[in-house]
Amino acid sequence: MEITDQQLKKVSEFVQSKLDSLNWQHTLQVRKLTLKIGSYEKADLGLVEVSALLHDIGKAKGDDGHVLRGEAMARKFLEAEKFNQNFIEEVVYNIAVHEFVWHGQEDLVKTLEAQILSDADLLTLYSSLDFIKFVLKSEQELRNNFVEFIQAKILKLDKMSHMFFTKSAKKLAVKDIKETKRFYQSLI
């Protein structure tokens, strides 16, 4: 769907006003990656961009339950802004399923745009920003069991490398996976 610059600006300003700085930076990373993957995969770029901007809007009120909360917040905002109803449903669907890959429900991520959002979100887990989020969320575990915790993170990276939907994301991930694993291994 064609999205105007004005519409994108409103969505972006809304999300930025709701999220803390760390989650906003994550959202910007996901946005950039969805556009990159989306262009390779010939997806609806307006849909993936708006979905990326809104995918974690529920984190405005905490991490737990953020997906369900995000669906409702996105729907309310997009309806208030008079977006097309079919477009709203697709955005809400993309938000709803963007973490299904973590729950063994990847077969429910059916549309290309939902797969791209899921892949982009997953790719950010190899970023420097994710390392900062990881340290902030895991400070006590790192203090108590540093080596074991880092080893578990390395194993998680290996598992994640097989979770991408699109060929484009798999290609983008190869270098990042190697570099991130090398970094974590250098810590222990």
C-alpha cells in the first residue's frame, strides 16, 4: 500500500513519543532492516515499514504482554489516523505474529511481510544495541554465572541462525552471526 511521507511521519512521531530511547533505537534498526529485506523480497514496503515502526509499541508499558498490548495500541492509532481497514488488519497481524518463531509457531507466520518483520527483529539480536539490552536485562545473571551465561548466549545465536524465513535475511545474518559469536567467545 502506498503510504505518504506525512503518514509515516505521524506513525514515527507517535511511536517515538511512547517508547524509551533504547526501544526506539531498536525500532529504527528493525525499520531499516525491514526496508532492506523488503526491497530484496519485493514486499509491500509501506506495510513493512509501518509494521516495523509499530511492532514493539506495546513495550511503552513494559515488556511482558507487549505484543497483545501493541496490537491494540497500533489498531487504535491507525484507526484514529483513518488508515485503510485492510491495511490496519495486516499491520496488526504482523505485530501479532512477529515473535511466533520463538514459540515454535513459525508455520503461523504466513505472509511475506510478517516473515520480513520477524526476520528483521531477529537480525537485530546480532547487533551492538542488542548487546547493551542483554547486559542491562541480565546484569545479575552475568554477575553470578558469567561464563555459563555467555555460553548460553552463544548457543542461542546458533539456534537463531536457523530461524529466518527469507533468503535475504539468511544472507544478511551470516556475517553478523560469525562476528557476534566471535565477540561473545572473546569474553570467556
